Amino acid sequence: RLQKLKEMFISKFGSAPKFYARAPGRVNLIGEHIDYCGYAVLPMAIEQDILIAVEPVQTQVVQLANTNSSYLDFSTSVNNIQINKTKPQWHNYFLCGLKGIQEHFGLNNPTGMNCLLDGTIPPSSGLSSSSALVCCAGLVTLRANGKTLSKVELAEICTKSERYIGTEGGGMDQSISFLAEEGTAKLIEFSPLRATDVRLPSGATFVIANSCVEMNKAATSHYNIRVMECRLATKLLSKSKGLEWKKMLRLHDVQTKLGVSLEEMLTIVEEVLHPEPYSAEEICKCLGISLEELRSQILSQNMQDVSTFKLYQRAKHVYSEAARVLEFQKICSKAPANALQLLGELMKQSHISCREMYECSCPELDRLVDICLQFGAIGSRLTGAGWGGCTVSMVPTDKLNTFLKNVKKAYYQTDGQRLAVENNNLFATKPGRGALVFVEA
């Protein structure tokens, strides 16, 4: 693959690349939609990645090309980075990483670059192809400008800079992209960012299956609405408990301030919030503020027209999912005889909560989860933001081949479009390593 990339680079730019950078995609085993609420998640890097061949140049221009001809070439001056939020095109994700590093170091005359990108992560599949591109671009810019940072600092900069494209993400994708190590999943905790190895039990393999429903989280308001619903739930819970609600932004902050367990937080949600959707007016009444204050001080720019918010369901999902993550880690470290059954159960519960409380599933994902469970998966759930994208299933290693055959038949071979792409869309994976730079020998 490197040789092929190098040859394409030479034919495109007329000279050889000086170095390559790679950043992996990821699959989240458990802990969906809780990183931006401040809670730990449990992802692993996958073998699929973004690979960029790079040649620093004297002109202050970045030229971007892609091995996939459906992604158009792009070039821009490094001193005038404009990121178009309305169109999440591939080059804008590169520009996020570039801009994040430039701003961090206050680079006045950043180095120009010729870059050729090759990606093996299926796009819009919930395996974090966009964040891998942001991370890879950050790494490329860092190296081309002769700067160094720790992996943790890089992850934090790339998390912030991906928001230039309008996604209010939480940091899981960028953190695992940099902090992953081969052979182990990671428990990733935030504020401060840290990663702990989680050894997955032997005897099972994780299988990713793409529903073939594309979901681009920057192009949809679903994702940002959920972020806002969690923020509003935080405010109402804080206010009801006499906390300084104006300063509270994440559901984790409420738990920390109250000093209670996740189970107790679930009880508080039951006491304080009602299952019926809240109108903007009712939220204002609960907080004792005007509609104008709600819009200008709490709701983000793209949320101004949303009229109803489900707070009870979102908070309930977040606190129960956060508890499942800790339970998953505990089972992996204690490794009881029935570990696989217990982990499978947590994955199933997670999917039900994503489907019913967070409403981030879709009919195809639900069907795919059912098919995977029917053909021998011990646990299966949607992974990534949802509303399309992939499922992850835990399958006994000795049943892997029959499992893959049956799922192919039941999900992919019933549909011509899915059949055409089944090879990249159904695969077993093991925990891969994180982002790195390597130099032409």
C-alpha cells in the first residue's frame, strides 16, 4: 500500500514524499454518546486507517489530493484557512487539523505541503473516518513544521479543532486515535484525559458490520440536538438540587458536585424530570429565565429553532450507559468464567438504551443487531453516533466463520447495493495501534 501511495504521489506532484502519517479509525465497544457529557468510554482502534504521504514545500500552499477519485483535489494558502461548515467536504476535515496546530503554536509562516491521502475506513459508517482525518492532518502539520507535542496534547487539540466543522464532539475519537496500543482496548477518561488498558477476554472476536446507511454527523442536527438536550438536562437537575446551574455544562458535573453514585443519579432523574418532552417555554420557567436568555446564553446557533427537548430520556441513557462502561471494565479485569456472557448482556442493554432512550438507532441497525444475535453473537450493538453506520458484535472465535457466512446471507445478499460492498462492510477486528509518523528510509 505504501509503495502504491508513493508511486501515485510521484506521478501527481513530480517528486517523492518525505514522510507518511497514519491515524486509525475506532470502534466503541461500549459507552455511546457519553464522552461529551464527561463520562469515560471504552473504544479500541481498528486496523483500517487514514494514511497521508507528505512533502513539505517552500511555497505557502497546501495541495491536497486523494487516491479515491470521487474526492476532488483542493489547494489553499496556509495563511488563510477557511473552513466551510455548511459543506462537510473531505478537505475541510484536513483543514481542521491543520488550523488546530497552527493556532496552538501561533505559526506565522507555516510550511506549505503536498499531501496525498489514502483511506480504508468506510466513510460515514460510525468508525470515525472524519476524526481520523483530523488527527492525521494535525500530525502531518506538526511534523512538517518541526514541532513536537505529547499524544495527550495532540488528542486535545484535535478534539477542539474538529469543532470548526460544527460538530460538538466529546473527544473519544481523537483520544483513541492517538492513545491506542495494539492488543488492548482502552478506558478513556476525560478532564484530565487519560487512558487505561482494558484486556479483552480470550475466546471472542469483535466483528464490525456496516448497515450501509450513511450518517455524517456534521451534516445532521440530530447529534448536536442530543448534545444540547444533555446540557439542558444538566441545568434542570442542577437547579433542582440548588447547585450553581449556570456554571454546569455536563451531566458528569452534576454527579461530581452532588457526590453521589450513578445509581443515585438515575433516581434523581426519575424524581426531577418528566418523560414528556419539554418545550422551550417550560425550560425557561424551570430555570427562571426568559426565552431570549435561553436562546442567547444556552442554545447554540444551530439550535435556535428547535421547539421540544427530551431531557428525561437523554439523562437516563447517559447515567445508565456510564455505569455499563465501568461494569464492562470491571468484568474484563476480574475475568470471571462467565465474562463473555456478562459483557454480551451489557452490549445488548446498551443497544436498547440507544434505541429507546437516546433514539439514535434506525430500522436497519436494529435489524442488523437482531441478525447478529440470531447467528451466534453473544452481544451486539450500534457503535458510533448511530442513525446509520455500524454495529459491533462479540462473537465466539470458534463460530466466527459460520457467523460471517450467515450474516452475509441474511443482511447483505438480500440487497443488491449492500452485496456490492459487503467485503469492506463486514469484518473481524482486533485492537490496533494508534497514530504515528514514519519517514522514508
